[in-house]
Amino acid sequence: MALVSSFRILWANATAQNRVWSNIGWLFADRLVRQGLGLLVLIWMARYLGPTQFGVFNYATAYVALVWSFTDLGLPSIVVRNLVKNPDEAPRILGTAFFLRVGAVVLAWSAAIAGVRWLRPGDELTHILVIIIATGMVFQVCDTLAWWFEALVQSKYVAWARSAAFLLSAALRVTLILSHAPLFSFALASAGELALAGIGIAIIFYFRQTPPFYFRFSWSSAGTLLRDSWPLIFSNLAIVIYMRLDQVMLGNMRGDAEVGIYSVVVLIAEAAYIVPMIVMPSLLPGIVAAKEESEALFYERLDHLYRLMAFLAYAIALPLALVSGWLVPLLFGSAYASGGPVLAVLALAGIFTFMGVARTAFLVTMNWSKTHLAAVSTSCALNIVLNLALIPRYGALGAAIASALAYWFAVHGFCLYYKPMHQTATMITRALLYPKFWK
């Protein structure tokens, strides 16, 4: 009953909006620490390792991310939605999701180790990096527990665990740079961060339950969750493919040095992507609750969300694109100077990443996961074709152009083409033309 009361109080009393913004504040602080300080450490790493070794490191990271892309089973937003609607079923919902993810993680780890030996035979350094990074990724199964905090709009506890783990890892990486450590040591530091964050979330989850409850696995619940989420599994796979496959293709087609240059640019561009990722976990429960109350309120909140995301996207992307030419060599050194135009393209592409995160709130609430799958699958195929055409001739810049066109089609172009999404296309277009900060 305590869980039921928590959810009812959250959306019924006058302090709900304050809790949402407080939650966003904690998430922002967490991401600011991890992304801001993390970017500084990675800049130092990139300078220390040089384009080739940094390219090998990021090749292994991108490869593991590709293999790992299905391990959340498309469940995060589904589980949060179900917890908001049925808080008294948390033991069954979380327990079922947790054990499903354990199975997915075991499968992914095995596939990552076997796949890299086929993809890069004889490259022992890359094999070692993949084993280390994939082992650290196993601890992401504890992210399942973070969904409970998201549903309660109490993400500050997750932020504490992740920030503490990051700070320890960042200190270790700085020590490794100063001691002139070999490349595989940095992979160990990355894996250690994931392990510490997962363990920290589990410990906090254990002590925050009032009263404590125990996970229950239900085959019927597993079937229901997977029936809702299976399109999102493939959608997430497609998203990671067109966000990470370019680095793998660059490594195979143009060499590790080109991956290193592209990777440092992606670091800067993706630092901007944290903004919608911070905002959405706090606003999604409100979007779901609005749909339960009335269609008018639901679409009113969606309109606010689209316009807010457009405002934030322009505020970040346009200045970043303008300064990209001198920012990349300033941060990473002259060896990475050719990444300036690449950053300009990816910064502008980020506008549609912001809008895509907002559109996901609509698709999840409507349970239109198949539509999401169709959009990202077609854009993924488009991205692969464009990469094959552009990378051999233009290298990293070609990969950036391919990604930008794929992002646009996935978020906006598909909505213009697919009739049931025409209303969404209109809302996105209006937001892009008339953005505003939602008060």
C-alpha cells in the first residue's frame, strides 16, 4: 500500500510539479558531473593515446554497444509506464523485467566475445578490450532497479550512485594517464565504473524500499512485457546501429585513426544529447498520467514538450556548429583538426535527436511500438546505405552526413510519409518553427 500511496500523492498534490523539476535538477547534476568532467578526462585521454590508439578503444566500445543494444529488451519506458499505472504490482513487474534482462545480458556477453574474433581475427588487443568492456556492461542489469526510482520521480538516488562511481573512475583514468599506462588499463577503468554504479544502485534500492518487497517472476507478465516491448527491442537495435555502426564501418573501411578523429567529435556532439535524456525521465510519468485523464491534456502537454525540446535543441546546436571549426583542434590538438566540419554536421543533426526523444513519449504512451520500429528500421537501412556510399570517399565527414540524414528521416521524414503520424509531423514542424521554453 505504501507504493500505491506514493504514486497517488505524487500526481494528486500541489507539489508534483516541484518534484518533477527537482528530479530534473538531480539528473542534470549527475549528467553534468559525468558528461562534463568525463569529457575533460576523455579529451586528455585522446591527446595521450593519439588518434590510432583512441580509435581502437572507441572501436571496441562501439562494437560492444552494438551487441549490447538489445539487452534492455525495450523495457525501460514500458516498465515505468506500468509502474505508474499499477504501483502495487511493482514486485512482479520489476522482478520479471530483472530476470529477463539477466538472460539477455548473458547472451550478449557470449555474442560479443565470439563476434569480435570473427570480425577482427588475430587482433588480440581489440579482443582483450572487448572482453573487459563487455564484462563491465554485465552490471548494467542493475539499471532495471533505476526504473523504479524513475516511476516515483526519485532519480536523485540513481544519480548519487552513478556520480560516485564516475568520480572514482575519472580519478583512476587521470592516474593512468600520469603513469603512462597501456591502453587496456583504460578499458578496466571503464568496466570498473559500470560495476560500481550497478552495485551502488542495488544497495540504494535495497534500503529505499518501504516496506521492503521481493522480486517475483511471472511467465504471464514476461509474455505481456515482451509483447509490448518486442518492437522496441528492434527499434533500440536500429537506433544503436545508426549511432554506432558508423564507427565500426569507419574502422573497417578507413582505419583506426579515422575512428579516433570521428570519436572525439561524437564525444562533443553526444554531450549535448544528455539534455533530452535528463528531461524525459522526469516528464514521461506526467505524459502518461495526462493520457489517463483526458486527450486534450495529453496533447497539450505533448505540444509543450515538443516546443521545449526544439528550444533546447536550437540553443545548443546552433552555437556548437558555429564554433566547431576551432573548438575541435583547441580541445584535442592539431592531430584531430579535420574533425571540425564533422562536428558542425553532427551538431545540427542533434536537433532531430532532441525531437526524437520527445516523440518517443507519445509513441510509448500510445503503445505504438510497431510504428517506432518501422521508423527507426527504415532510417537504419538508409544510414547503412549512405555510409557505404559516403565513407569510402569522405571518411568521417561522410559518416556524419549519413547520420544527419538518417536522424531527420527517423524523426520527421517518416512522420510526413506515414499517415497515422501526420498529426505528430505537424506538431514537430510547428515546434521547429515556433520553439519556446515551457514554463
